[in-house]
Amino acid sequence: MNNAYLLIGGNLGDRLGNLKNATKEIELHCGKILSSSAIYETAAWGFTEQPPFFNQALQVETALSATELMQQLLSIELSLGRERLLPLGPRSIDLDIIYFNNEIIHNDIVSIPHPRMEQRNFVLIPLNEIAPTFLHPVLHISTSSLLEQCKDESHVYKKTTN
């Protein structure tokens, strides 16, 4: 079995409902969710003129390869209404692989570890909640240390109500 860390998020429609639906689909089609962070809200990163995002980190045990997992995640995005209209633009759901075991993978389907994840609080804060000691396979630095070193000044707020 493989161990994958995912970041799920979205900023259109029923943000909380979209995360819940994505989680159900991941369990049905990808593998067992071993742990999940709280849900966090953050302003958009990059293209900032859009609604704020909800994000959550998941640890998934899967029999799929990294490429198969990414293909399945893309299929789930489509089934939940994801449209790719603008790079870094608004989206109902976004499913990304942050880590897959300790592997380094770059192909036409997936890049692992996720590019620039160490520069983004909206990734590091939820990931730190479930994997603070996990070592970035390229940088050889724990998630908690990456978070301490991160220069991203955007605010990430834990969602307090369901």
C-alpha cells in the first residue's frame, strides 16, 4: 500500500459541501482516508481577485500508483463539476497530491512533491496538522520546519463551525 498526502480545496459554490463530496469520492475510488486536518479558509493565492478558498489536508492509504491516483483525482474533479477556465482561477474543487510515499515524480500527469508547496501557507498549515514530521523528499525538511521557514504572509483561518 502507498501513503499519499492530498490537499483538497475550492472556492465556488457550496465550498464545505464540495469538500465533503470530494472526501466521499476519494474514499470510494482512491483508498482509505487515514487522517484529515481541520478545514481552513484562506484568500486566493496568485490570482487574488476571487472568493476565498476552503482547504483541507488528507492522508490516504492507496493501492494506486501516483499517476493512477492523480488520474482518479482528476476524474473526481470532473464528476464534481470542476471547470478549468483560468490558471489559478476560481474552482469548485481542486484535488492535489502533495506527497506520495517518499517519491519524487515528474511526468505529464503529476509532479510530486507538489511544486511550490513549501511557499504556501494554505498547504503547509493543514498539512502540518496531520504530518508535522514528514520530510519533504527533495528538501529533506519536515513539514513543521517548512512552515516555520515559509515567507508567505497570507492568513489561513481554521473553520470553527460546520
